[in-house]
Amino acid sequence: MQPVTQYARSGDVHVAYQTFGDGPINLVLVPGFVSNVENYWDQPDLARFLTRLASYARVVTFDKRGTGGSDRVSELPGLDVRMDDLRAVMDAAGIEQAALLGISEGAPLSILFAATYPHRCRALVLYGSFSRFSYWFATDEALAAFFGYVEKAWGTGGSVQKFAPSRANDAAFQRWWGRNERLGASPAAVTALMRMNSQIEIGGVLPAVRVPTLVIHRTGDQVVNVAGGRDVAAKIPGARLAEFPGSDHLFYVGENADDISDAIVEFLTGARGSAVADRVLATVLFTDIVGSTEKAANLGDRRWRALLDDHHAMVRGILTRFRGHEVKTTGDGFFATFDGPARGVRCARAIADEVRSLGIDIRAGLHTGECEIIGDDVGGIAVHIGARVAALAGAGEVLVSSTVKDLVAGSGLRFGSRGVTPLKGVPGEWQIFAAESSISPAP
């Protein structure tokens, strides 16, 4: 019997999800680029795979915003907003910690979630995964051909020849796959989604994953090149790579679908212990007032102290608005962290724009990386990089590392290049970008 579809609230968006099974393991299935949870159960092979999961786990799966049974949205979000949706689904299902099974495009989202919230992720299984979009569409011509299919034939199921070559001559499967396309997303939504996906680049996040990880890939996958899975497995510390022959991208079809299912259950039921949560992926923000020494000298101690109080109150209010965590104040500046890079950039931009009403300018810098949690403090190389980036900023300027820019792809934020530069005490050279000025609404 098909589970009842429910809705989790993520901000103003309703996210459709289902729960099934009552095993001792909590497992969240993070789907590929389009899905419809109610359509799953009409395909016997997929229904059998899900039933197998339910034999040893309490399973939660969902449709990402803009797809399936979830709310349609005017703009499809980046990965950090989709992390909020995943967290909202876990909260609605009453799950504090779960293993994540990230499928295809769901893998980058799962990786980012596991690195950011290690205390909520006990293990990570990735199928058909990649860290950058070129493993999916290697050339602009290949992506253009896909857009041509979406425009002319989306909903016919014709893409089954790529996603499941072993079922290319199965008329019943193609009819179901066509319905999955139609129920998953409209042609316009698919096009918008793929344009957002084309900016995925999470290679810098992979070393920050600290949970047990299994990477599964078919060597002849016609959708995502096996090199994508190998790259992910090579860069996640301690990750295991399991390769299977075959050209199907869909995990539940093909002669070795049961072998893939066996690999997942063996990995999940054999995993022991929880992740150590003293290292997490975070976005760090540093701000300080430009020309503070001269300003203080001109105003005098009493008026300068009053201005600092007003500045601190304003910044703290903006941090709250964007769900930032204040780590410490550093005289006339702030050090804060965020669990989503887009929120961090928007917060910094809002601070820079709004403090001008006090007659001052701030500079700000952001970087996303693995951080050490040291009591109430945060440390690590990512913190040093964030501070160095901030030091390069001019009055009213918000600078970010290329890591931040890559992770907020699809968020609508715009950046201008500030070139490549060394950062004092940090190896290599770093590409720096400036966030364009605009006061964004709170998330």
C-alpha cells in the first residue's frame, strides 16, 4: 500500500514527503533532479527497491521544492536553501539523525548537508554522484541537446534511452517514465532547474565530509560519467567506492539492481557509531568598520561608544534576520558563522548597506570551509581565509572566495571578479569576487 503523502513547511514552501518502514535505522532518500513520491509506487522495480529499504529502516523521501508534489516556486533555489527543505522534512518526520541516500543530483545536496550538519547524518550513501556539473553534461552542446528534448518531447518518456538503456524497448516502462517526467516538473521548470544545476561545484566541500560514506556508480552510466563518482570517493576522507557494470543511471533497473541494493543494506546495517561533530562545514563572515580609528578620534570617546552600540545592535538584528551565529565581536567588527553560504552573503550585503544610515561603512569577507568547534569559538584554516578575504575589501564592499561563489550558484546573487591574489599565510592563490549591492529580504 502506498504511504500517505504529507507536507513539511520550509519557510513559506510546502515540501511533499512520505515515510514508510519501521526498521531501527532512519534513512532519508534524497531524489534526483525531478521526482514524484506518489508515482514511485506504480513502477514495480522501484516499489520493490523501496520495500527492501523499509525492511530494515524507517525511510523518508520527498520531492524537492519546485518538483513533484511540492510547491511550485517562482525561482528555483541553490543547494543551501534545499538543505533547509531537507532539514524541514527530517524535523517534520521527527528524525534527529539519519543516514542519507543521495541519488544523482541529490548527491551534492546530501554531501553539503552531511558536511554542514554531521550530528544529523550518521552515514552517507551516494549513487550516480558528482561534484561538478561537467560530469553530467560535459559540453554546452550536450546540454543544448537536452534542452531540445525538454522543449519538444518532455513527458513522452523518450529520455529512458539515456536514463535506463536496458529498458529502452520496454513500452510499459517508457509510459511510466513519461508520466514521471510530467508529474516531476513542467518543461519550463526543468529548464530552470538544469540551468541552476549547471552551476553546481562542490569539490571544495568533499574533504569536509566526516561521516562514513559509500559511493556507488555504474561504470557505463550514460547520464553521469563514472569519473564523477570516482572523484567524489577519492576526495571524501575514508569513502568506499563500489563500482558495478552497466549503463543504466536508474538504480532500480538493470541486472545488478539487487546487487546495488545489497551493497546499500550491508553498508548501512554494518555502520557503527556517530560522526564526531567537532568539525563542521560553515560559512564564516568577518566585518569591521572602515576608518574606525579616525572616526573615533573625530567623535571622542563618548560619542564613539554610542555609535558602536548602535552599530552592534544593528548588526546583531541583521544576523538574527539571516540566521547567523555570532561567534565574537572584535572591537568594531563581528565574526559570525552561517549554515548556508547564500544567507551569509545576503546578510553581509545587508549589513554593508544598512549601516550607512549610521554614517559609517564596513568591509566584509566570507569563505566556506571546514571549521573546528572549540567550545564557543570556531577555528581552522577556513576562519583564517575568511579573515584574509575581509582584509582585502574596500569601504562598503563584500568580498567572497570562489568557494562561496560556487556554492551559491542558482541563488540569484551576482558577483564581479576581483582577480586572483595570494592570501597571507594561506597556501596558493585565491580568486576573489565582490557581491553586488542589494538589500535582500530575510529568508
